[in-house]
Amino acid sequence: MVNEKKQSPEGKFMSTVKVGEKGQIVIPKGARDLFDIKPGDTLLLLADKEQGIAIVRNDLFKNFANEILRVQDKPEEAGE
């Protein structure tokens, strides 16, 4: 039996993970490499009962949130 490993499209990753007895999962190496996740990094877990769970690097989310706040603090331009 040949073990064929299909290559994911560039910038994409898919895998299954098992939940351990303590509710922990292991983020597969391919995903850690893709998102440059290192030991000690803080991740943000977002959950919605309808849409599922998303895990993002906290620093990227903070940068995104700060940019939203920066844009919101700008005075409105004439005609808007």
C-alpha cells in the first residue's frame, strides 16, 4: 500500500487532530510552520456555536484590532 500525501494549495493546510483527555489538541507541524507558531506564542481561540472554532495568533489579532481602532479615531472627511 502506497501512502500518498496530497500537497495542499499554497497558503492552505488541512488536518485532523484528536482531543486528549484534558481537552488538549496538538497543532500539526505543517500548520505551525504555515503560521510561524513557536513554543511560548499566545494564541486566541474564538468560538461561535453556529460557525465553529478559530485559533489565531494573538499578536496578529491585536494588530488587526489596533488598526480598526486607529481608523475609527480618524475624523470623518467631508462628504462621508
